[in-house]
Amino acid sequence: DIQLTQSPSSLSASVGDSVTITCRASQSIDTSLNWYQQRRGKAPELLIYAASSSQSGVPSRFSGEGIGREFTLTISRLQPEDFATYYCQQSYSFTPITFGQGTRLEIK
Amino acid sequence: EVRLVESGGDLVQPGGSLRLSCAASGFAFSSYWMSWVRQAPGKGLEWVATIKKDGSEEYYVDSVKGRFSISRDNVQNLLYLEMKGLRPEDTAVYSCARGRNSFFWGQGTLVTVSS
């Protein structure tokens, strides 16, 4: 199975800050990497697919990049609604599809 | 508007069975692979199973193989997850999700396995 390790597991930031979350894969997955946001009590929502493509309707302050084993999600100019948990997910190996353990973004 | 509404979650004893349903609307259901994913309380996300558009192929995470069965009804736009031999570690919110490589999620239904 392909393991995904996110770092950090949690971080604190202020409104207006920029933050970067990293997702490392246990083997190369090309650009088969998605990012989701999960607000408390809500279903996850797709932000970025294929490592760097933004899902329709996602604010431009969210961006993703990477290829191979290392990927990043950057959120610029944090807004109050951005404080949530973020997950990466690989689709390179279909069975099983795997997720990172999550990164909790909290207000400082 | 794309909608996925799950139902069927309940409290069940270890070794018991449960059938989850997902009603899909707002999109061409038969044109999409569909999946089930779960999230244990306070934990991360875990893919459970996926079924091909026409129901001809099914895929499962190892921990549920032989116990869970995914199926679909492309006339009624329904997705199912039949669960048998339930274990405490199966306790989670189960969500149906549109897609195979990336997901659009429903809100989920809670399955609790406990004596």
C-alpha cells in the first residue's frame, strides 16, 4: 500500500497568514494526489486534484504543487473559514486508495 | 445540485449485520463510479469500497474483504453497502462518494458496533 505522511499534524496561524502543508508518499505517485478540506462536522470537500488543478469554485488562495513523492498545499491570506482539517489522498494505486492522516489548522 | 444522502446507520452488536443505502440525485448516476469511505470518531479518512459504473467490478480495502459488499441500482439511483460480521473497529461514519480517483462526499451515516 502507498503510505501518505502529512506534516505538520497540526499548526496554528492567524487570519491573513500563509501556510503550507506537506504530503509525502512512500513511493512515486506522479501527480495522482488530491487535497480535501474538512470543516468540523462536515463532509470533506475536494480542493485540488492531480496535484495542482483547482476544483471549480475553490478560492484562488488555495494552491497545490508537487510531483513524484512530495506535494504541498499552500493557503495564502488565511480567512476564518479556512480553519479546518486538510487531507491528502493518492489515486495512483487504486487498491487501496489511501489518505494522509490529516493536518488540523487552528486559529492562533 | 449534486446530492448524496446516506441512511441505514445504527447501533449493532459485534458479529451483526447492517445494510447502508445512498440516494443519489442531481447527476447522471450510471455514468459514475461510486465509493464508500468511512471515518472513525475523531480519526482520519479510510476508503472502504468502490464499484464500477455498471456494477461489473468491485474493489475493497483488505480489512473488509469477505465481510462487506458494495452494489448499486442504476434505475433507482441507489448505492448500497452490505456489512456482515461487524467488528468494533468498523465503528465510523460511512459516507457514499461519487467517483473513483477523487471524491464528492455525502454527509454520512453513523455505524456503531458495540455490545
